[in-house]
Amino acid sequence: MSSTILATADSIEVTLPSAFHPGWNRLPGVRVDGRNLAIEPAAYFFRLESHSWLIADWEKVRDELLPVSETTGSAVEQLTLDFIRQHARATSDPARVLRTAYEVYGHLFRSELLSSAGLPHVTTDHLRMLHEAATLMALNKVELDGHISNVGPCWFFPAATSVVFGLDDEEGRMLDELYHGAWFNEHRRLESVKAHAALGGRLVHGCQAKADQTGGVVAPYGAAMEVFRRDLETFKKDWIARVYAHRAVPVGC
């Protein structure tokens, strides 16, 4: 399947609070120099049809939504949806999206949780991988009708991290399981639902019953999931293979 870039976009440039791993330079269209991240959309995205994202102020989410508990009359998803309706705004600035996502995932994958996670094989290095890849994943996009409008390598979370961080298949699968849900108990799930309000939606996995290298996206509430799944099936195998092609040791060697 050929890439679909329906609109020319300027280079995306952002300075983040901490340096990204230099291995991101292995992916086409990505340039990392310490805290400075640059993305050339035509080289980076497989599909780029939208230049607008929905985001809310992270500090507002952190201070006003994260502390709120659901009740018998108001589930956490409803609280989050109401917050998005009240406070989220569209932006055409992808650097703002990346900065917001950096804060969201820095919170969700914070190192102090390791002591209570019951995952002795998970290290702060793994959390860094999750944090950085999820930050870039925020540029992907699904429309309300379920059509997937933006797709970059970080949609395919384990493939991208395998390329960037030089993971073998076993470690890549382990990281995929963490991203897919093994990192989250119910308390963490509730926290994740609320934190993703800053990115205007909820985290939706492309995987089915288990992690299967398909990754995911933050989708708006109400997005048509049947259309989403059908659209994903049309491109995922080809584009996953194209990500893995940039691995230092290609899959199967």
C-alpha cells in the first residue's frame, strides 16, 4: 500500500523537557538532537490527511480531573467526556500536541510506580521507551466516523520501539504487553482514562484479545470502532513491515 499524504505540512519542530534517545534517528523523517525533535511529515507519516488535533491543558487535567473519583451516578468515562467537552480545543500546532503528550505519558509511565507494579523485569529504561514512543503516537488520529486519518510509525508501537531501541523479538513483545495493558490494574486504568483527556479522547488499541504488534491511538469518544478496525486491517501488515525494515537486524534474520 502506498503512503497517502493529502496535504503538505511544514517540518514539525519541538524542544522537549528531556532528551530523546538518539535511536529515533533510525526512522525516516525523524531527527533527534538532545531535547530537540524534528519531524518531516512527508517522510515520517504513512498517511497524513488531517492537521488538527484536540487537546486540553495538561495542568488543568492534572489539577482538576485526575483527583476526581467516579461515583455511582457518574462513571469516570463520563467525567472525562464532560471535561473534554468543556475544556478541550482544536489545535493545528503539532508541537503543542507533542508537548502535551510528553506530559501525559511522563505521568502515566512515571518511575515511582515500579515499586508497586509487581513487574520486576520492567526497568526505568522500559518506561523511557514507553514514554517516548507514546509521545510520538499522539500525532496519529482517528475521525469520529472511524476513518484513520493520520498514521506514523509509532502507531505500530512495538515495531517502532524495536527499531529505535534495538530490542529483540522477546523484549519487543514484552514492551507491547506493557503498552497493551499488563502495566495497568483498575486503578491505573482509571488514571489513564482521565489523563488522556489532555489528548482529547481515550486510548484505543488496535490489538484484539492480546498484544499483536498493532499498537493504538487516542480516539475521540464516539468514534466508530467497526470502521476503525476495518480501516486498520487494510494497511497494518504492510506498514508494520516497512517499520521493521529499518531495524538494525531485520525480522527473520
